[in-house]
Amino acid sequence: MESEQWNHDQHSEEIEAMCRSKAEEFRLLGYEYVTSKDIWDCISRNYDKDGMPPLHKLVNDIYSLKANSYMTYLTLAAYRGLN
């Protein structure tokens, strides 16, 4: 059976499209200034310790991101001075 590991560069366009889709969803909900980079920054902070997850988990993390979780991330980032 093939390994679940994947090459980030190989899938970067697809990941960007998923993040762009999620940002558009948030804009429809009234969060006007969300970008795909913002979505990626929010999602990828969870991968600092363990590295990139399998592709199916990454897709799930992007598409299951809730606006409330994103706003919590922004709030904590503002308190830490990261944003």
C-alpha cells in the first residue's frame, strides 16, 4: 500500500483553490476581508509540531473550518502580536 505522504508543491494549486473556496464562503457570511492566505495561516498553525498531515486530513481541516474557529484564531493572533 502506498504511503499517505504527499508533496506539498505537487498539490499547492489544489490547496490554494480549497483555501480560496473557504475564504469565499466566509465572505458570503459577512467576513469581507478573509483571503485564502488567511485561511491557510489559520489551518497550518496546527501543523507546526507534527508536520504536514495526510492529504485527506488537510482537505478535511480546510473544509470543516468554522467561522468561529477562524475568529478565535484571529483574536489570539492579535493578542500575541502575530497579525
